[in-house]
Amino acid sequence: TDTFDFSRYHNLNEISSFQDMLVAENPSLVSKLVIGQSYQGRPLNVLKFSTGGTNRPAIWIDTGIHSREWVTQASGTWFAKKIVTDFGKDPALTTILNKMDIFLEIVTNPDGFYYTHSNNRMWRKTRKPSGSGCYGVDPNRNWDAGFGGPGASSNPCSETYRGPRAHSESEVKSIVDFVRSHGNIKAFISIHAYSQMLMYPYGYTRTAVKDQAELHALAQRAISDLSTLYGTRYRYGSIINTIYQASGGTIDWTYNQGIKYSYTFELRDTGRYGFILPSNQIIPTAKETWLALMTIMNHTLNNPY
Amino acid sequence: KETFEGHQVLRIVPKDEVQLALIKDLEDMSELDFWTDVTDVAYPVDIRVPFDSLMVLKAHLMSQDIDYTIMIDDLQVMLDEEQQEMESAARLGQPRS
């Protein structure tokens, strides 16, 4: 993986090979779990970074649930390499990994990602047949948190189609089953692009989460740390106050499962390129995001609950 | 393979609540792809507009006195550039592998 070109976009096969190589190179730190299958039968791969122990408290990071947000899958790949590179060298990350596990799902929606490479670069959803010509469900409206409420569509042709029922998408259900069976995930970070935001629950209701003060302060610190590298400016707050009302969202469900440190990112850019962010932006995006991730992971380690 | 010749991405910044509501109404038009959603006054909304809908939408925005800028002039041109970059990177990688 030392020769993997992180400054370029890669297709599904290349990312899969990268993950296998990373595991082969670092067998005592990295393993690959398959937590389920996509609708079209692709494996849902999750990298587990662990120094041992059983059922340690854990941090979950996912990228690429919206397939066209290519900078997220690319950043996820960079994060994976960063973890193995920094472990044993960076004291903060080493301390985290000596006490906690990190799970990283780089391509959360592989069918959609493949579709963006083969048929429609602008595809956002899954590829599950929906009973109409408009194949696919927005997996970020499919979670059992205010499912079916405002901010999600019942129209299969809509980009925000929520699906027929909560957790109808195997890509979502597989994470749900994993989170429930693990039972000890303490932070859950779902990464999207673009528009530069860091948000915490809720999106489906204006009711503030009981940990709002802590989550808000941590978000502020995280984006402050992020901006130290290139001065990139982020907005932050609850989803409903920062972006819009959205029901059935990922981190609303994880928070309701008891995962206090539930966050979602919208990475670069400010809108000049949107989902066609040039590849020379991948590494700067990943580097600055990593600073915010470390802030959240450190806080999670230092504030057990 | 779906292509996007002549599709533009427009950036609209609603000036007030009235404009915000008018732009929100556009979300019902399934041919429009909202790259960023309608959130609040002064926050930009980016919409991919197919070539066939461009004239009608621009006329509608002008009639409502809603300003817009063209964020991406021809989406397919950018996609072609991205594709070429990937192919070129893959070619460069071949000798090493």
C-alpha cells in the first residue's frame, strides 16, 4: 500500500485490493470483516483496527454511503493508511488503539459506487429495485429514526426516497445488526460531502439531544482543529439547525441507540466543484478531516460513559 | 451510460424567506437534482439542471427576481476531465504493477 496513489480516485476493485493489501501488511493490527452483502451481492467490507482484547469500546467511521461523494471514499482510504502509519508513532492515536478498536467502512454503498463508475457518475442512492423505473433508496433516509417524517420522500424517483420501510436496505440493515451485536460502540462518525459542515443529532426533530452542550462544544473544537491546516471554514450544530429537517438519518438512529458521540461530516468544498472535486483536493481534504476525527476520537477515549 | 452534456449546476443564494420558499418549491421538480439543499436565507443552494430545463428554469428565476450564478457550465466536460485523469493515472500505474 506504500505505492497506492492516494491522490487519485479509485474504483471499487482498486479499493478492495487496497483493503486486502493493508490487512496482509498489518495482520496484527488490521483485519477485514464482511458485515453483510449489498443488494447486488457485493461484500460490505469493514476494516477493523485493533490491538487485541475482546469487545473493546469502539469507534465507527463510514464513508461513501452516498455513492457520488467520491472524496469520502478516497478520504476513507487515506484514513486507513494513516491509522497503520501513525500507530506506534503518534502517541494520541496509539493510546486510542491501545484501549479502543476502530471500525472503518470505506465503501458503505458499493452498488451505488460501482454505478457511479459505470453508468451514472451523479448517482447518490443504492441500487435496489423499488418497484418503478427509479431504482434506488437514499440510505441516509432509511434508518429507524423518525422514518417517513418530513425531509424524506416517498417518491421512488426522488433523490431522497426513504425506501418502503426502515432498514429495508441491506447496506443499512447490515450496519444496524453490527452496531446492535457489538453493543460497545462509543462514537459513530458518518462522512459525507460536500458543503463543509460537522453536525450532531437530531435531524428529524427540533428536540435537542440531552448531550447537546457537550456535542456542540466538541464539534466546535473539532472544526477549529480542522481549520488549523488550511483555514477551511466549517459550519456546525445539530442537523436540523445547520442543514435541514431530514428524517431517517444515520446518526439520529445511532444516538438513539445510546452512542453519544454521533457525528456526520460534510467535507470540502464550498461548491465550486461539488461532487466533481478535483483529485488534487483529496489529500488536503483527508488531512484536515483527520485532525477533526482525532479530536472526536480523543474526546471519546477521555470521556468514557 | 448516462451522460450530462449541457447540464449546468446553478448556485442560488436566497435573499429572504419569500425566495427561500420559492426555491423550496422547485424541489418537487424531479428533473432537478439538488446538490445541496434549501436550508436558510443567505445559504447557497446548488442545483444540477438538465439542458432541456435550463431555459425554463432561468426564466422562472428571473421572473421572481432570484439571482443565480453558474457554478458548473457543462457538467459533462468536467466528468470527461475526471475520466481522463483516472485513465491517465491507471496507465501510469501499469509499468510499476
